Amino acid sequence: MQIWTDMPNFIKRELEQLEETVSPITKKAARYLFWSTPLIILSLINLMTLFFTVQDEKTSPLTILIYAIIGSLGFALSKEGKHQQLEIQKLSSHYIKERINKSQWATDHLKSRYQSLINENPRKAVPYFIQFLKEEKRDWQ
């Protein structure tokens, strides 16, 4: 949910369409990552407290098991959140490549150049897309 205040309107529209495409997955990934952090912290703090400050005879194996399960749930949510972020990256790259292919005003050379740039470095797909849109607009005018 980034606000693009200093960009031309044609770029804002394209980025808003991209955001609409990935927003359901983005919300899910954010929820996973939001809940994973407190679960991991809660588990680690309590396990450290149990192991280093509480006497051995007062430590319950059931308590240790519960905190270990809470921690593993937190780590599982974190891993799923990271997996969802990879899906966002793939979906974004796919959307951007499709948009580049559908361009009526860009030359085939320009399209293939940006396609290969995105294939080489998918993490920079959005900045490459913005560059492409600027070049497309320049060629169109």
C-alpha cells in the first residue's frame, strides 16, 4: 500500500492495477508475518526463562512442550509468510511481463530488453516496469 505521490498519473494507474492484482496475497503474507513475530518472541523468552532461571525440579515438561509448539507455530507462520512473498514476486513479474507484451506503442526490441531484465533480476521488476512505462510514453508521444 505504497503511495506514489511524485509519479506521473500514467505510472500511478499501472502500479495501482499491479497492486490490485497482488493485494490479496499481500494481505495474507502480512498477517502471517505479523503473527509469527510475537509467537516466536513469546516462545523464546519463556523457554530461556525456564531453562536458565527456574530450577530443574520446578520445570514442567508440559510447559516446555507448549512453548516449543508455540515457537514452532511462529516459525511455520514466518516461513509461510516468506513463501507468500515469493508468490507476490512471481505474480508481479508475470503481470508486468504480460503488460509489457501487450504494449502497442513499444518496439519489440524494447519489450524484449525489459523482459530479459526482469527475467535476470525479478526483485527489480517494479523499477524496470517504471522505466519501461517512461520509455513507452516517450516513444508514444
